[in-house]
Amino acid sequence: MRVLQWVMAAAFALSVAVQYNDPDPLVWMAIYGAAMGVAIWAALRPRSYLWWVPAAVGVVAMVWAADLLPQVAGRVRIPELFASWEMKNARVEVAREDGGLLIVAFWMAVTTLVALFRRKPTAVPGVPRVET
């Protein structure tokens, strides 16, 4: 899992770097930077990060992606996303942004689930602990 976190951290770092010429770079750098930070944190400290941090980043990305979806659903074909690298078509740009947000949301969901499964069980007040 550490290797995958480093791969995703690098991908998110690249995503931050290519935002400099975007019309609204700061918001995109923030979301990709947050995802990069979570991935680095998870890679360096796989048992010590809090599950709600990646969950929060993922929820922000998913809500944002859902907000953009009506602008592109049924209006952009998959081949259009890869036809050219220029951002001359606003529909294609929004579809690519939506895809990036979905990647962030997906990876934050994976990271959240891993954190939850690695968590040590906590004692519930009034319930005796059973040792196995």
C-alpha cells in the first residue's frame, strides 16, 4: 500500500504542477495538494493517520464532482477527452476536471477504508474486552 500511496502522491503532485495555467489554479492546486498531502502522510505513517482526514478530502472532491457533472453528462464523449491536450473546448475541460475530482474521491475512499481497517479496536465503556 505504501508504494501505491507514493505513486498517487506523485500523480497528485503532477496535477498540482500542471494547474499553473488554469483559469482558476488555486482551487485546483488546493484539492490536488490536499490529496497529495494525504497520500504522503499515509505512505510515511501508514498506521498513524486519522481516517477522517482522507474522508474529508474525498467528500469535498465528490461533492465538487457532483456539482460539475450536469455540465458534462451526456455532452462529452470519452474520445474527446484525449483528442488534444489544449483546453480550447470548455465542455472537455470541465469533463477532465470532473474526472480528476473523481480520481481524488476514489483514492481518498481507498485511503479511508485502509485506515479504518488498520485501526486498533477501541474499548466501549461498560463492555468487557475479550482477548483473542
